[in-house]
Amino acid sequence: MVLIVCHLAQKHQELIRRAVTLLEEMTGQGREPHQAALLGDYLDTFSNTYQERMEASATVTSEMLKQLAFKLLIDLLFYSAANGHRRFWLALLDRAQ
């Protein structure tokens, strides 16, 4: 799974980089990231997919989902780089401890 995630992240690195850059710009300007079409679409897709696949009993606010979505987007940027699969493995192993 790690290799697949990193391969897909590499294939979409330009789009991921554009989204992270846009996130930084929007945050720097004090604007809500969802106001940008790219980030708004990403948030909608992420939230819908998360809610479809996770247990309904888990109470997750939209703010928590937004923070998780953006954290994972930034993580994907790192995993799309050279040796991204190694970084991903280390992050998984670190969380397991």
C-alpha cells in the first residue's frame, strides 16, 4: 500500500503542489481555503469519502475533517518526492510506537 500511495502521489505531484501552494496563499491572506475552487473541491471530496467509509458513531466535526484533509494533503506532497516511500514507512512505524 505504501508503494501504491507514493506512486499515485508522484503521478499527481504537480496538482498536489499547486493545492499546497494555494493553501499557503489563502492562509497567508487570511481567507478560507475552501473559497478556492481546487481546495473547495478537494475538501468536499475528502469529507464525503471520509463520512462514507468511517463509522457513523464517530463524532467528527467539519473543522476536524478540514484540518485532517489539509494535513494529509501536505503529507502527500512529502510522499510524492524522491524517497517518499521511505518517509511514509518511517511515519507509519513512528506512529506504531
